[in-house]
Amino acid sequence: MTSDIAIARAARKLPMVDIGAKLGIPADALIPYGHDKAKLDQGFIAGLADRPDGKLILVTAINPTPAGEGKTTTTVGLGDGLNRIGKRAVICIREASLGPNFGLKGGAAGGGMAQVVPMDAMNLHFTGDFHAITAAHNLLAAMIDNHIHWGNALDIDTRRIVWRRVIDMNDRALRDVVVGLGGAGNGFTRQTGFDITVASEVMAILCLARDLDDLQQRLGAIVVAYTRAKTPIHARDLKADGAMTVLLKDAMQPNLVQTLENNPAFVHGGPFANIAHGCNSVIATRAALKLGDYVVTEAGFGADLGAEKFLNIKCRQAGLTPAAAVIVATVRAVKMNGGTARADLGHEDVAAVMRGCANLGRHMENVASFGVPIVVAINHFAGDTDAEIRAVQDYVAAMGSEAILCRHWAMGSAGITDLAHKVVALADAPSDFAPIYPDTLPLLDKIEAIARRIYRADGVVADKAITDQLAAWEAAGYGHLPICIAKTQYSFTTDPAQRGAPTGFTVPVREVRLSAGAGFIVAVCGAVMTMPGLPRVPAAESIRLNDDGDIDGLF
């Protein structure tokens, strides 16, 4: 079987000016990054404001399993499929983090015949956006310690510094560190740590900001520490927001690339949905809506994380209204949710499919509860049997929806036209979209609403320190913010081993964090880590340059 990277390497790519021309983007509005990627000029984006919006299509999925779901592959395939049936469609996905690429998950460019290219560049340094985010984040961290070293005029309490450093790599040894060792010239000794770059509030801000002015205002609003009197210290108090904006100026411009079928795709931003809000940038999505009739975007991991945050956070902040949602499932992943071991996935097991459909059904109910029309995409694998596929389709039909078999991995756009036609029909119907909780609901009640309505938990467990912190933020004027849950992506619960559609559990809230610049409250639940670790056998061990100077082993 030909690898994804080999398929991508054989792609016949068009010049970026030709890709831009498909959306009416003039050549002088594209800033070239090599021959096969470009950034979209901020001035051109600003000039699109008066154009009408196209239809926004969300692609989400069941909970991820080692069997694979193919959410990005389906996003790319659907974009190609819509263009194949004569619609002007644009794809909007996130950039890839180096951490998973060298760890376990692999790339984020799709797969098979449904990919964006250049696949290798996108999965590595791409246009440098993540490095800019890392630099801006760590500049702020350096300015905090520097301010304290030179007299601490703001009276920062070194025990109450909440701004950690970041790096775009899975490195468990950096989760908790001590800085300032080695004498007085190295600053004051204190305990801190690192998060992965995709968990940075700077990443979230870049993905939610409307323009450079909004970006700087949000950066300035970041709360980095507190005084001994518990007064918040913001990035603007350290005069860091201007320099951070300068570092992010180019990174704020969406990246334009193409699919294997030479259709346009914006790839911009990259927060994880298990520890952040998990959506591509607002500026890319909004530009795409002005340039295309249909915009196909994805939200990270399963619908309980990515779709919930897309609908409750991104759409709320950006004023977006999704016209339809596609929920991706595979027979293999459904079987794993039904109890089939990974080693046994090659054997037909209709009973396991039926048991595992409970996971799919819960996601269907959840997304529909936002008032968004849904359809299920069965991402086809060669070993799927007719009986197993029919079991999924019958289950979805009994739920009042339709499950469409899609063969885009093997066939490209020709294998997904049925889904494309269905999405057009759904998107043309009126949408009754609304978030599942109002701004005015107390913060703890918002966490409860997500836990009960999306995860189907019996409630949340939070100690007094957490409830007191939430009350303090409400008193400080942050009570209107939405909630960003950080928890395992593998289960509706906080236990990654609990597959399917479990009930009779509670959600323990371990920590809460204020992301004042991004505009949400993070509730860290269970044992989820904001700095992942590498697996026993990291993917990095197999990645190398071959004799021709090409990359081998990258997904």
C-alpha cells in the first residue's frame, strides 16, 4: 500500500496564484512561502468585510480510537467532493503540532487520496506560525522574570505567577521545573513548568482574534500573575503586548495551500481540543466564508470536545452560524467502542458494531441539540463488511438521520459525492443553531451543563478552592466567559479506558485557569496533561531523510 507521504510527494501541484484565482484572490494578495504555500494578506482580508457569507459546514467525529476515524481526511475529501459537484468550496483545517508528529498520532493533513499538500512541510515547520507563537509566549515569560529581577515595581507575588513557558514538543520532563538557579544574576528561584505550544493562550488568542488590533488587545488582557493583595497583573502592565504582536504579525495571516485535486485549503492555527478549544483560526474561517459558497472546517477529536467548543466558544465569539454538521465514524472505531480488541478488528462482528453505535448515537444527539442539522459519514476501510456497514446505517436511520458510505481515502472526490449532495441539501435548510448555555449562567453551572448535557455525567466534583476561584472571577467581571473543558479525548468520562456511552459517573475538576485574553475559562478535569509525553516507541525513531533527500517515516 502506498504511504500518505508518497502519495503527497507524487501530487501535481498548481502554482499558488492559480489556487488563489479559483477564489478570486489576486496575485498581489498572496505572500509566497516557497512554490506551494502562501499567506493571505491582511489588507485583502479587511476588504472582504462587505461580502455575503457562504455556508459553514462542521466536520466532527466519534471519540478517537487506535482504529482511526479519519476526520481530517473526510474534511478534505468533502471539500474536494463539493468542488466536484460544481460548488465553490474552501477547506479550513488546523496546522500540525510537532509533538504528535514525532510522538504517536501522526500528521494532520488528511490521508490517502484526500490530503492537503505539501504534506511534509505542513506537518513540520510549515510557515513558522507555531515558532512565532512559541516565541511570543516565552517573551512574555522572560519579561515577567526580568521585571522581578530589576526591582519588581508591580509587586508581583512570585508564588502567584500563573504564566508558564511552552515548547512545541512532547517533553514530560518539562512539566514541572525550577528556574533561577545558579545565583542572584539568574533571577529569583521559583517553581514553574512548560506546556505544549498548542495549549498556549497565545495560540488560542491567535485563533480567535479578528485582526491585529484585536490580537494586541487580547494579548494585553492576558493575566500572568497576581500581587500579594491578589490584584491581577496583565501582559499590558509589563508592556509586553506590543512586542508580542510584532512577533505574531506574519503568523496572523492565514496559510493557503491546495488539496491533491488542486482545490484551495486554508491551514491556520492549531490548538488541541482536549486541552484547548481545538479549532482553526477565526480569521481564516471568516475569509473563507467571504470567498467560497461552502466552507468545510473541522474541530479536534470527538464531538464531545471539538464540536462542543466550536459551537459554544468559537461560534459564540465570532458570531458564526454552522449550516450543517458531519459526524465521522468508521466501522472499526465503532467496533472498538463496542468492545472489540484492536487485534480482532479484521473479523466481522455485527454485535460489537451495534454495541458501539451507542457512542455514535450520543454524539449525534449532542450535536443536534445545538440546532444544527447532521449527517453521518462512514469513512470506509477495505475490511468493512456489508453487514457491518448496514448495521451502522440502520442504527443511524432509526435515530432519524442518514449514514452515507464514503470512499474518499481510496477514490478522492469521486468517492464522496453522495455526502456532498446531502450536505448541500442540509445546508440549504434553515438552521436553529444556539449554544447550550447562556453567557449569564454562573461559571460552575456552565461546567455542569457541559458535563450533564454532553458527557451525560451525574455532575461535577470540585473542591472549595476551585469554587471559590470561580466565584472570585465572577466578581472580577469574568462570569460571562464560556468554558473550555480539558479532559481525555478517548471517552465521555475522564477515564480513557471507558469507551462507548458510559453513564453513572462524575467529572472531577482538578484545576481551573483564566484565559482572559482568549476569552474563556479552562476547567482541567481528570488526569489530562497540558504537556504530553512521548510513547514508549515514538514516531521520531522512524523519521529520517532517504538517499534522495526526501523525508521517510512521516505518517
